[in-house]
Amino acid sequence: MLKLNFKQPYGVVYGHDVIRYTQEGKHFDSQGREIAPVVDKPKVQPKAGEVVKATPLVNAKAFLLQVLKENPLSKSAIYKEAENNNHSWDDVKNAAIELNIAKFTSKNLEMWKLPEGAVA
């Protein structure tokens, strides 16, 4: 395991629970011990015929793709439609961010539309 070399230049990290120092792209705890980088697990593709439970965010993305496929809608209309379809408004807003929903103003209303090339 690598130890922090206090004789070499290093940085102090503030506001993190575990990482205290950084040096040459590596992170160290308060005792100068290296912290191993977290490796993301590869996403497993479902097998044919396997049922996969959809998350609220996935459902919200599908909802936005469906309601915005024809024309742009006002934010308030999307909000009402989301309520009618039992979608959390926070999930819908997060889905809009992930889908890069274009937002613009028309007649003092915030309008949402799908970005160019979005598959509905």
C-alpha cells in the first residue's frame, strides 16, 4: 500500500468524509494511507425473457418522451399530466435533465420540448 510522501507537494482535501490528502492523482486518508479508487460495477444486461423492474426515473423518462413526442408543452401542463399519471415531480425534473429537455419561454409560459434527435 502506498503512503503519502509529506516531503513532496500534496493537497489538503476539505469537506470529504474519508479523503484528507491528494498527491499525484491519488487519494489518502488522515494517516497518509492510500485510499483505493472505487470501481463501478459493470452494468449487467438482462437476459432474453427476463423481467426487469423499472425505476421511477426510467418511468419518468418514458413519460416525458411520450407526452412531448408531438409538440412542446408548457411546464404546468406537464406537471398536471405527471400528477394524473402518478409520477413524482422530482423524478420528472430529473428525467428532463437526463434527457436534455429544451426549455424556452413562449407567451410568458415555460415550455418544454424534446431535443433534436431524441427518440420518442
